[in-house]
Amino acid sequence: MPKNGLSYEELLRIVELCKAVQKQGFDPFHVDVKGSLETLRRYLPNWSLLEELLLDAEAIGQIASIIRLQSEWIRKKATLLDVDPLLIELKVRMTSSEDLASFFIDSWHPILNLQNLSPGKIREAMDYWNQLTPLYDRMKKLPAVPRLQPGSLSLQEIIGLQLMTEEEFNTLLLGLWRELLSKAGKEGKVEYWDFISRESYEETIRRAYLTSFLVSERYAAVEARPLQDEIYLIPNEDRIPPPKGVLPKSLAIPLEMSKWKKVVEE
């Protein structure tokens, strides 16, 4: 066993630190090379056992490997023209105050030069802005524009606009319901975006609109998981009439184009 227990353990720590830096790819400059060599020089006269001398030699080898890594790190940074904050700090500390001031003046390109402004021009600009009619008063002269509130179209309104007949709409709705039943399978549900998404964004909007009627007409239910950002459609085997006295709940689902693109790509 080594006779100098504390000194031997300190050498072990140096060896393990060097190995960890090389294995994990840490910054080699985290190792205090100068301090480690001073420690080895201080403890060298105390070694007498072969085990102690072998550990000392291993420590020298590990420190040499760290120095090699530091050299490679500097060479790589210089090749890539990479500017490290430590190198910048070192450069600033080594530069005189006069040189720093000169560098600053040479690289200073102000957008506005005070010499180009005269007191008369500043006064003229202030008078111009002070004479302008306040924005609130100018807005009063503009014609009033009615604000449209967001809303939705009911089935009867769609039919009234002659966009689609009731028979055509019901055919599309039943076809979508059968598709949802077939895709639900054993799990009994389908992810909302997977169901409505198609190759074109317009077709996706159309399917989302029809799907909203599947839910409102009680052909399907919606299961939302906000924490997981997931929405599922659960088809009913038959249309379930709403319970008496229970107000229907609504769920707003934004049809963002970025979300649609992500689903289509996946």
C-alpha cells in the first residue's frame, strides 16, 4: 500500500480528471495543467514504492494528453476562424487604452451625426409636430366602418345561399361518418388531425367543416387532451340525441396551416 495516502489520492484525482475530460469530450482547458505539474513536482521526492512511481508516470502521461488536446483545440479554432470569448478577453486585456480607443473610433459608424443637425432644424421639426391635429381628432373625420363580429353558418343558411342542397349535404355527412367508423377500428377513436388532413389545405378545411356537423349532430364525440395537445374523434354507432336540459358544449380548434403542413409531412 502507498505510504503517503493523501498525496497518492491527489494524484489519483488528477489522473481521473484527465481521463474524464478525454472520454466525455469536455473543454481541455478545465484542467489546470500548471497546477497539476506543480503537484507532481512537489510529491515526487516522497515516492518510494513501485505503485507510487507508476501512478506518477501515468499522471505525467495524462497531463501530456491534455496538453495535446489543448493544442488541437487552439489549432481547430484558428482554422475555423472561430473567436472564443476567452481569446477576446485576453486580447482586450493585452491592448492599451489608447489602442482600444483608436479601434473604437475606426469601427464606429453612427446612423445619425449630431453635427448634421442645427438648432434651427430641430426647432422647425418640433413646430411641425406640435401644429399637427391630434390623431384622435383626425380619426373623427374618417367615415365609420361597421365592425363585423365572427359567426358561423347553419345548415339552413347554407341551403338558403344555394351552396349545397340538403340532400347533397346529408350524403356527404353520412359518407364521412361511415369513413370515421371504419377508421376507428378496435380502438374506437381516430386522431382529429389525421382524419381531416388531406393533400390540399382547402380539402382539409372542407373536411373539418363537415366533421364539425358530425359532432354537433351527435354522430361522433370529441375527446380533447390539452396537456398532450391531442384531439380524438369517437364515432357513435348511431346518432345519439342530446340529453334533455343539457346545453351542448363547443370546442374551438384552430386550423393552422403550419399544423396542417406538419401532419401532411409526417
